[in-house]
Amino acid sequence: MTVMLKQALEELDGEVSAYRRLSSMLDKQFQVATRLDTASLACVSEAIAQEVHCLEGRRRQRSQLLTVASTLANRLPAARGTVAHRAVEQRCTELKELATICKAATLRNGQLLASQYDAMQRVLQGERHTYAPA
């Protein structure tokens, strides 16, 4: 059972790493967007889309993994169970925190990009009411 728990913890570590990469990419996307660097923005956005696609593909597996890891941690003998249980809890907590950080960064980036789009539309097309009949 400890081999299975070790494998589950390694897979959780992989998920945590994937969310760290995503968080880093989202920060880079924000920085690139503030500089209005469209070429870099396209590259970063494509990388983000690929990472999200991979994470989404592993979502079901991740859910099952969390259930297995939690069950294994709770079934180990008491002497080892507390360490294993804390390890699973720590990784799960970190994974939840990273998901929350990524969600907030996604909202922030979306708002920035939307405001930039609106500003560009006003520059290119003018205000709607500017030439409206009186």
C-alpha cells in the first residue's frame, strides 16, 4: 500500500507542478499584454491553451487520484498514517491554492484584454454617440 501511496503522491506533485507552470504562464501573459506585444501574447496564449487542455484531460484522473491518495493515507498504520495523511493534505491544499491563484489570474488577464479591446474599438471607430443625430 505504501508503494501506491508513493505513486499517488508523485502524481499529485506532477499536478502541482503543472499548476505552477500555468500560474507562471498567466503572469507572463499579463506582463506581455500590458506591453501590448501581440506576437508574444499569441505565443503565450497558445502555450496556456495547451497547458489547460492537458490539465482538463487529466481532470477525471486527478479526481480519482485524490480519492485514492486520501483513502490510502487514512488506511496506513497509525505510526505512518499521520505523516502520509499530512503529505496528502499538504499537496491537496497546495493544489487548491494554485487553482485559486490561476482562476484569479485568468480573470485579471481577461479584464485587461477586454479593456484593451474596448479602448482600441473606441480609437478605431469613435464613440457611438459622437455622430448620432440630435
